[in-house]
Amino acid sequence: QLAKLRASDAATGDKFGGCVAIDTGTVVVGARYDDDGGSNKGSVYVFRTTDGGATYNQVAKLITADAAADFGRAVAISGGLIAIGAGTYGTGGAVYLFRTSDGATYDEVAKLTAA
């Protein structure tokens, strides 16, 4: 075990760690039942390391105001782009894209839905 990541505001039932994606020194962790954006709306935490993995610090918590339940059900990362899946059976779902240029500030740049 190299590290144990914990959400800064963890609560029982958030499902923190239900999905994880890693790219170089960045780890993205879904918590699809987090309640910050509303009951079970979900969130995604971003952790970074600057010392080769000896320690990881939480640099961001991503939420979106219009997310269907289960925001953070799936996550993926490639460079400065994070894709986050949301939605439950029967809602159609969506994928939200967040971009960073500095590794600390993330902006929502797109919401993708099925046509």
C-alpha cells in the first residue's frame, strides 16, 4: 500500500472510492452518493502527488448543479481532462467534462448526452 486516500468531508454512505482513475500524478475518485449537491447527487475528488507518490493531497472536489443522481458513478482522466458519468437507469444519464490547465482549478467545459 502506497497511500490511503480520504475525502476531506467524508460521510458514511457516500460510496467514496466506488470508481477510480489514475493518470501520472493525479488520482480521480468518485463518491456517487455524496450529498453536497443534493441528496445522493454525488461528487468527484481529485488528488495529486508532487513527491512521486509518497503523499497525495486533495486539490479539488467536483460537483455540478444540474447533475442527475449518481454524479461520479464513473470517472476517467487523460492529461488535464476528466470525464465523469452521471445518471441512473431510466434517466438517460450524462457525461460531464472538466478541464484544468494548472492541476488545481477545474472548470466544467461540456455536458454530453445521448441524442
